Amino acid sequence: MELAPPELIAKYQPVIGLEVHVQLATRTKIFCSCEMAFGAPPNTNVCPVCLALPGALPVLSMDAVELAVKASLALHCRVNPVSRFARKNYFYPDSPKGYQISQYDEPLAEHGYVDITVDGVKKRIGVTRVHMEDDAGKSVHDGFRDSDRNTYVDLNRCGAPLIEIVSEPDMRSSDEAYAYLTELKQALQFVEVSTCDMEKGHLRCDANVSVMLKGAEKFGTRAEVKNLNSFRFLKLAIDYEIARQVALVESGGRMVQETRLFNADSGETVSMRSKEDAHDYRYFPEPDLVPLRVSDEWKARLAASMPELPADKRQRFVTEYGLREYDAQVLTLTRPMSEFYEEVASVSGDPKTAANWLMGDLAGLLKAAGKEIEESPVSAKHLGELVAMVSKGELTGKSAKDVLPKMFETGEAPGPIVDREGLKTMSDMGAVEKIIDDVIAANPKQVEQYKSGKTAVMGFLVGQVMKASRGQAAANVVNDMLKTKLG
Ligand code: ADP
Ligand code: MG
Ligand code: ZN
């Protein structure tokens, strides 16, 4: 397929809307009590309900509803007091019912948003709706002796609890789509409704993409691209799709509404089928389930149990701790990281220095050891104590840099290590003065230079004192004392 060059693409305005499927972190499936175990042998977590045996009836999991409501609140949606399940009819071998139980014209929640920032520009992306549905099983096309002739089916995933999050067509570039998915994933992980592990298929994303001439009012015809199982693929597929559509329209062709598949090997999207319309699915209300009612009390209770959302936390870190936007962003990337930081900040009493030590030295040690913050051998309390010693001048920054790796190795608190190694900053001013006198006596040439106005030599003299004190003299004290002595 021919792709349009950048100068042609520049004449067009891309429009993007995402449909995101998220698997809820419940112990059981959505309409039966089968376990949701990942990696179980094929067709072992199944029962008459998820196998759709005649007469078996679905029972809605309240755990799934709770997580779906929390997700909706995290996305600032209005949760409807009554929502309804509907059958979406289609035939596919991995769906024994012959339909999906989803929600259609009365979804769980609507009218939400996700705030993104791209290149320093803030923007609000609308969330049209959040609805609940069940997942299908998996067709297995490879790995059997007769795979050239037969396809096998694994129904363990059949009936897995999902929410679908549909965005408004508010995004205008692949970068905005990337940022939207990043924020959405982070919010859902923070409220612990899903692991959002893309590799395990717990977060799946379809991108709807269209192009129109810049300044046009009416959106172009969209293509829906499926199978985007990484952030990188999402971006690549959208950019490919934009270039393909512009080339098509520029050459006088017409876009057809279709479903396309992203091929990760070629980096291209290929047509899969013409896009079905809602009427193709013959939606009708699910007769086996009563309407879902979410009372105000229940909603309020769930809202009260929600942790602070990442975007709010980020903002608070800036105002409360005086952190830079970037630092606040890094420290709120995951909930464990943000909790670790807050403890270091509080124990140390010096939030800014705490941020530097956490993002600098400790992050470096963790990275080298291939560990996450949750696995840090240095506890937040101990890092806080170390930072406090530096802030109070009991330990020089230089000594602290030597102490931290030892804490990392042994899991010890800084106190015992500092005592054992005699690293405490010299509080005995007489001893510091003695070293300074020795350094002055031993370096008459530099002293002369300083007195004749070459003040840059001060750095050398301070260095000599620090060396003689094995880094234990406080640099500011040494500086002051030297200046006084040299006049
Ligand atoms: P369907 O079930 O047909 O996929 P949905 O309502 O579930 O329809 O999702 C439609 C998605 O397509 C939404 O994310 C919406 O923002 C997006 N969309 C709608 N029109 C356009 C368009 N012209 N260009 C790009 N995206 C669009
Ligand atoms: Mg859809
Ligand atoms: Zn089951």
C-alpha cells in the first residue's frame, strides 16, 4: 500500500477514538463461579454456565460490578442508577453461547473524561461510556499435529469479566492516543480494578482512525484497527493508518468503514472485514438477567473506598512538597512508588531532598539489581532516616552516597552503618580546626595565591581538608573556617 508523504499528511486532520477492553481483577468469572486463573490447562476452568449448556443461567458477580463502578468513578463518569445487559449476537467458535452478554443502550456509566498532557499542552479527552461484558474463549490455531486442518478452542477465558471503555473521537494524533491510554491504564491500576497487563491481554485496545482536510467540519469515514497489544503498536498503527488514508483520499479513492488488523511484523494494517453496524448484531435485552441497580449508598461507599487518583496525587506532590512537575510525575507512576516516596518524605522531613535520593541513588541501585520499588532492600523508613541525617548535617552527602549501597546490600538502617564505619560528620570543631591548620601549613604556595586574590584556589584547599577528614567534615563549615583563617 502506498503511504502519503509528510507534506501531504500535513494538509489533513486525523481524528482518533479508542475502544479499550479491560479485564477486571476478580477471583471468578462474571456470570459463574469459575476461577480466573491465568495459564491453567485448557478447558479446566469451565462450567455449564460458561460452556453455555442448555438450561444454565448466568448470575452477575457483584465483585465485578464493584470494580466496574470504581473504574467508572476513576474515569469521572456518571454511574447510571439502572443499567441493562443485552445480547450481542454473532457466531464464532470460541463463543459457545452464540452471543456476547454486553450492555448496549443503557450502559453502566457515561460522560467521563481523562486529562492528558502532550508537549506541555493539557487536553481533556471525553469518555463516552463504560459498560460491562463477558469475554470469549480463545481459538488455538497452532501447535497441534493437525493444525493445518483443525483449530482447537480453549474456553478458560470464556466469561472473563470485562469493561469496555469507549472514548469520544477527541484525539488528534497518535501521541494523544498514546497519552490517553497511558493515563487510563495508570488510573485503573491505581484503583486496582485491573492489572492492565497488556501481555496477558488484560488491557486491549482498538483504534478508530479517520482523516479530514484541515478546517473541514465533518469527520471522515473511520477504520477500526484491532489487535494493538502494546503502546508501541498503537502508535505505529495509527500513524500507518493516517498515512494510508491520506494517500487513498488524495488519489481519489473513497474510505470504506471497515475493520482492519495491525500486522506487527510488517507494521501495516490490513483489511479484515467491512465494519458491521449495530443492527448486524441483533441486540436485544438479556432475558436471563435483571436490570443492574447501583444505589446511591453503594456508589458513595465505593467512592469513599477509592484511593487518591494519580492525576490528583501528581498535583498534590507539586503543591504540598514543592516538587517539579516532572519529578511528581515520576514519583506517581505507580501506587507503590508514590507510597514509598510519601513515607521517605515524612520520615526525612525534607521532601525535596527525599525525592532526589529516591529518583537518583536508590532508583539507580534498584535498576542495576533489576528490582521494582516494592522489592527494595532499603525500606522507605531507612531511606528517610538517611536523608534526615544529611539534611541535619550529621552526615555529609558524600558519606551518605557510600552508606546507601551498604544499606541496599544488608537491609540495615543507616544509623548502625554510620556508627560502625565512623562516618558521622565531625562535630568536634577542635578536630576540624586542627586539620585546617595542618592543610594551611602544608600548602604555603596555594595560601599565598589565595591571599593575592586567586580565590579559585579555595576549592583545592577545601578538597584537601575533606580528604584529610575522610569526607567527614561538613563542607560548609570547612569553607567558613578556612575563609576566616585566611582573612
Ligand atoms: P462500534 O461498536 O461501532 O465500534 P462504538 O460506539 O463502540 O462503535 O465506538 C466507536 C468509536 O469510534 C468511538 O471511540 C468513537 O470515538 C470513534 N469514532 C467515531 N467516529 C469516528 C471518526 N469519524 N473518526 C475516528 N473515530 C471515530
Ligand atoms: Mg465497539
Ligand atoms: Zn463457568
